[in-house]
Amino acid sequence: MTTRLPLNFDTAPATWQWRTLRYLSIYLLLAITLIAVRYKTQHVRPNLLDLQKQEATLLTQRDNLEIAVQVAVTPQRIQEWAAANGMIHFAESPKAARDLGQGAPLNLPTTNNNTIEVKTQWK
Amino acid sequence: MEVKIRNRSRVMQVLALAMFLSLVWAYAQLEWGVPHTVKRNVLQSRGSILASDGSVLARSVGGQRVYPQGVLAGQVVGMMGETDGLEGLEAAYNRSLQAGENLKLTIDPKTQAAAEAALAQGVKEHHGEYGSVVIIETLTGRVLAAASYPPFDPNNWRNYSAETRRNRPFLDTYEPGSTIKGLIVAAALNEGLTTPTTTYSTPMERYVGGRWGSTIHDAVAHPATLTTKEILRYSSNVGMSHLVENLTADKERAYLSNYGFGQDVQIPVVATATGRLQRPSEWTDLVRVTSAFGQGMSSTTLQLAAAYNTLANDGLYISPRLVEGTPASERREVIRPESARTIRGLLQAVIAEGISSAAGLKGYALAGKTGTSQVAVNGKYSDRLFDSVFAGFFPADAPRVTIAVTVHGATTNYHGSMLAAPIYKKIAASVISNWAAAPQQLPNP
């Protein structure tokens, strides 16, 4: 099967050379642009990787600090510290009972005996 | 033409070599790089183990498993191998932890720390070998503390022996001794076989068990007659032998069984020991009597705490639980509420009238019972090896917490009232102080 070209199709070598040059220059221009952009942004990826590493390090540091805080304030350490400083449990402290006698009478405010009468009329 | 073919074959050779080298590189990555990454990821994504207040007991940081609280509940938490839990909850809940789920326990760090500190002090002062404590929240059965001594730090688990890593309160079994008296008196009260004021003739020794019987002795000097209340106070074995005369072997065994002895503790997944009650066919008269003061049977500290919790909880047995959010697996009424209230008064009197300096706190109603049991060595009771035991609860009128304490192998002042009771007192002081409960002037129990 053969394909027929349209009658007005320009097959002159000069035309094709010109087209080749034109498209090649566009391609080269795009390629150079791409390379230029890549060159300009070459630090972005290493920076990103660095930041990711820093983030991981900071997360680990934060976790370690959280654990260090937890280790520092464990109930055992607090109890040991309290005992070493002569503290005793509240429930073990010496207790004494004392009769405080009859308290002084309270000066309660006198009640106001004024009354209000309300009449309700239903209509 | 030949040159063209040769050139193409060169190109193909180079391509094949490149592909082969890329395969070698990929394999090397698999062999050296990936397993390490996988291990790190498995550890890093593993769920945390949390205490009831949210503080972290086990957590993964930087691809490593760390235990910030160190020895706190070390034996309960257990430890990790390369990628899997090896012991304790790390092993029991390995699958869910691997799936990234957190595990929240009922353990209260303050209570746990108080139990561990008091236990360590008691065992060291009395030159004991090891010990355990269990603390249960009365109404719910939540295990607030499960302490073992010697302590174990999962961060450096390779430095500890298997014995030290053992979760003793759940796994060690021993004869609970006279602590059982409180439970049996409760059963006799429940059956209407005795009252607090019923009087019994109580010489210091008595022969029981017929032809195959034996002579039982009392350790604490006491009057020739004792009431039920005094039998508990003086911990009289002879008195107990009278008290269970009308309690049939079947019934006594059924009560002990309902208190949880000789039964698996229904804590899901976690390893616990069953302890031992003799088979019904073995319950001779002698067994019936000796079981009434805790000989010839065995129990874990967890079982003992759960049994005493039944008295504290108006006669309702609740199986202990260790993980938040799981319901109690078992609930059953063992004795009636009024019987439970009566025995609570008697156990309060044991402390108030008998061992107030060892186990009592002025202004607070503590209740409990001591036990001292000889340890069987090669089938015979040793006269040098003892278990010092205490079980109790507080406040006696409306209990919130039940505690069981055991110390094994103490060589000085090994009696329950001298060793286990003061440990109970210290823990009670700490717990009550955390509650900030004001002292009260207490009526006589």
C-alpha cells in the first residue's frame, strides 16, 4: 500500500533543511534551558536531604530528651529523694486528737421576714 | 558487513555485562543493607507500652527499644530480642505491638514504685532471697502493682539471670499459710457455722485426722478458750481445726476453688501459674484441717490478692486484669455481702488489736492477716526456710485497695507479722498519702 502525498506538499531540500535547523534549535534551546534550570537548582536536592537528616536527628534528640525527662522524674527517684531528705509519708506522720471545745456561736445574718403577696388573675 | 556485526555484538556484550553487574549490586544491597533497615523499621514502628497514667514503660526510639522507667515493673513489661518480644508483655502482646498498637496497662507507676521500694527494703533488711507484691483495685480488679524483688532493668536484660527476670507475683507458687484463715472463717460465717463471738476450747496443740492424723500446734501463746475473732488474732491452728469441724471437705474445697485457688487466673495472654489444691479424693480429715490454715495447697501472690479482694469486694470475686479496656473475665459471688462485712471487721481487729505497730497506721482502718509457712524441701517441711506472707485491704469499712505480700527465704525475723506486715504497712502509707485521705478517730472494730 502506498501513501500519496498531497499535491502541494513541499518536498524541496532547502525547505527541509530550514525546518531541521529550526526544530533542532528549539530542541537545543529547551535542552539548554533545562540544563540551566538544573544547574541553578542543583543545591535544592542536597539541601533537602540535609534537612531530612537534620529533622531525623532532631526527632531522635527530642525522643531522647523526653526519655531523659521521664527517667529523671520516675516515682522511684522522687521517693528516694524524699526519703533521703528526711521526708515521711503523710499517712505515717504523728497524729494527736484534741477536743477543740464548743465553737463560738456564729453570727448568722438575721432573716428578713418581709413577705411578698402575689395575686394571679387568670383570664 | 562483518565489522558491523562484530560492533553490534560488542555493544550487546557491554549491555549484558552492565545488566549482570546491576544484578550483583542489587543482591549486595539485599544482603547487607535491607535486613538492617527492616529490623530498624520493625523496632521503630513497634507500639509503646504505657502505664495507666500515660507514662511510658517501653518505647522505640532511633530504632532501639528503650524502657524509660528502668526497673519499674521490669518483670511485667519483659524485654525485646532483635525483632520480637522475648518475655513479659513484650512477648505476650508481640503481635499487636508489632502492628503499631500501643498497650495501656492498669499499672499505676506511683503504686508500683511504692510496692517495689517497700518490698526491696523488707527483703534486704531481713536477708531474704526474693519476694513479690500484688496490689489490686478492689471494685474493678485492675492490677495497680505487680512487684518482684530482686529488680530487673529490661534496658540491660542480658546482665540479669532468668530467675531475676521472672515475673514472680504471677508465677511463683507457695503455701499461703495462715492468710487462708481469713478466707476460711469467712466461709464458715457464710455457712452459718460460726459467729465472731463463738467460743472454742483451744489448747496449744491438738491431734486431728484419726488414724492417719497428726498433731497440730499453735505458735503464738493464747488463752485456753478463744472466740472466732481471737482465733484470727492469735492465728490459732487449733482454733481453726474446731472451726472447720462442721464444714465438709467438699464445701471447704469449693470455697477455696471459688476464691480462685487451684484455678487459672483469667488474665488474657499473660502467663500465670495455677497453684494447687489437692484432688477431692485426697481430702481426708487431716487435709481438711491443714487446708484451713493454708498447708498442703499452693498459690501465687496474684491468686492470694484476688482471693482477699473477694472479701474486700462484698464477697464478689473479680478476676484481676492488667490491660486497660479489657473487662474482667470472671465475676462470681463467693460469700454474701454481710459475711464479707463481718470478716472485714474481724480482719481489722487482727491489726488493731494484734499487730497495730507492725501493720497499722494510726487514724486509718487497715485490715489483713499474716502468714508464715515452712517451705517444703525434698518432701519435708524445712525448719530453716520460710515464706513470710501478708494479705489485706483498706479502708476496712469500704475497701479501695487489696494487697498481698510474700517474702521467701528470710533468715531474720521471718514471721509474717515481722516482715510481710511492715511491707504492707509501708505500701498502705504510700497509697493513702497519694489519696491525701485525712485520718479519722476510729471506733473499735
